[in-house]
Amino acid sequence: MTLVFRWAWLPRLTQGLALTLELTALSMALGAVLGVMLALARVYAKGPLLPFYGLASAYVHFFRGTPLLVQLMALYYGLPSLGIKLHPFTAGLLALTLNTAAYQAEYFRGAIQSVKSGQMLAARALGLTRLQAIRYVILPQALRLAIPPWSNELVYMLKGSAVVYLVGVLDLMGQAKTIAAREFRNFEVYIVVALFYLALVFVFTVVLRWVERRTHIPGLALPGRA
């Protein structure tokens, strides 16, 4: 078998790569915002706010307990039966965001609970309200602690975003599928795509390790994605 690589593939693969990075960045950013809110509900929603704890817990268990692919298919193929039709990119972004938010919520929850309870007591003693203490004292420390597992989540979502090609999104995997079907060079095309992902993961890992070293709090660490 003769292996063939055509430079003409690169423009389309590069376009797909840009879309993959866009999906990853947007889903991680939106998922982080939702994840922080879910984590706060899981840690601090007590008394009258207890229903929010239940809703947040149900959300986390559902999206961590079901496959990302099933969630994507439900959004893209299931919602039209309810009169809601999503664009492929929107469905992909929504599925990725909802999925990663559940995992990020657990990383943030673990990080928040790693901050010593005395920090809250000290903040309240200085006159801060509970919300102010969370915002200015607890969260800044917790977000630093969450960087190592969050880094794993970023890499996971970069690779996991490949599922969106199944609903017609021409991301890196979608472009590769189109090229492979047209050129009948499946092995070569997917090897090139694998190298793209490998290079991205390497770059992300190096950058995030640098960030982790710069923000590390000695003696405290959190586990990665289960």
C-alpha cells in the first residue's frame, strides 16, 4: 500500500481545526460559568435554598451519567419532535456546554470545599456578607485549586468535540470525513487528523502546566476527571 498525502487537504482541515477550537473555547467558557453556579448550589444551597441543591445535583448526575453522544443526538434529532429545530453548530455547542458544565461543577465543588472553613468565618468577622465572602475570598482560591482538573477537562473537550461531525458540523473531524469519502484515502487523512489533535493536546498541556505552576498553592491538589 502506498501512503499519499496531498497538501490540498490542508486548507479544509485548517478550516475544520478553527471550528474545533471555536467549539472547544466556547463550550469550556460557557460550561465554566454554569459549572461555578452549579458548584455553589451544591455547596451553599441550604435551608430555603435546598431545592437548588437538588436541581444542581440532578443536573450533574444526569449529564455525567449519560454519554455525550446521546445528549447530542437528543438535542439535534429529538427536539424537532417538540417543535424546536437547532442548527448543527448550535446543537453541538449546546451539547458540549451542558456536558462539560456537569464535570466542571464537580471540579469547582471539590476546589471550594478544599478551602478551609476558617476562611469564610474570617471574612464574615471582617464584615463581609456571605456572598461577598464567596466572591472575594473563597472563589479566588478555589479557582486556582481547580486548574489541574480543569486542564484535563479542556483536553477532553478538545477531543470530545469530534462527535459533532455526526450532526453535520464541519469541524476537523467533519472535514476529514468529507475528504476521506471523496479521496478514498481514509488511513492517510485520519492519521493527519490524529497528528493535528496530538499537536494541539501537546500545546495545551505545556501552556496549562505553566499556568498551573504559576498559580499552584503548595500542599493542595485535586483529582482529575473520573
